[in-house]
Amino acid sequence: MDLQGSRLRSEGAPGGTADAAARAACEVIALLEVLWEHGRDAVSPAPVSSSQLRVMHILERAEGINLRTLGDVLGAAPPSVSRLCDRLEALGYVKRSASEVSRREVELRLTAPGRTYLRDLRARREEALVAAVATMPVAAREALVHGLGEFRTAVEERLAVGAGQLDGPAAKAGRSA
């Protein structure tokens, strides 16, 4: 094993390396994206793009944010954010309204159909995951539950450390997206 591989060896994981685990997780994410893409097409006759879906997830967690804050969270220019919201508004998934705090700002909110779209999408994704996991042997499912629990704990701890470095609604919305 080379020096880099020995540095990346995970403690308590015989023969496992952090980079191998990360590669495996990336492969699973790619498979999930393919699996979920099929579900997205079945949810609505007008499926949203990945960028639009990300906007919907952000709005769900940060109800009433303005375009500028949304742009900060997305790391996108105002015209791009406005076009994304135009398309979502045309689908009836997002509503813009004048801010009660400042007349110069526009607040963004999910509409009832937007919330329904997200709920139906999550239900389809969960169905697909349950069907795939159901085909696994019991021992593999138990190992998956344990491994994902440990992964979640590690990510939450990492985010908690990073949370001290970020402030404001854009950071909070970005962390929850």
C-alpha cells in the first residue's frame, strides 16, 4: 500500500480506506440519481429540472426568503435565479409576493401544488428505495442501516463544526438544503 493509502486508512475498519468508502458512496449517489430521475418523470407531466428542484427544496426550508438570499445560497447570479423562479412560478409551484419588511424585496414561497410535487416525489423515491433494499439479504440490510447511521452521525458532526463559521439566513438555508 502506498503512503497515501495508509494515511487514508479508516480506524476501526480493517482493510477499508476512507477514499474507497467515499468512492463507493459516490457510486451509490450516482445510482440514486438515476433511480430518482425515473421517479421524477412519473410525478408530474411537467417535471422540474435539477436546479429548479434545488430551489424548491431551499424554499421549503427557508420559507419567505428573497431572491438575493436564494441567489447567495445557490451561488448564482440574480438573472439566473429570477429565470429559475419564473419557470417555477409558471408551473404554479412558487409564488412571489411583496415583502412585509421591505417593499423593494420579493419573498418566495412554495405553493400547495409545489409542496404536493415534493411530497409525491419523495414518496416515489422512497418506494424505489424500499423496493431495492427489499431485494438485499437481511444481514446486508442490517449492515446498511448501521453504516448509514454512522455516516449520518459523521456528517452531522462535520456540519456542526462548520456551522460555527457560517452566519445568516443564506447559510442556514444552504445547510438545510
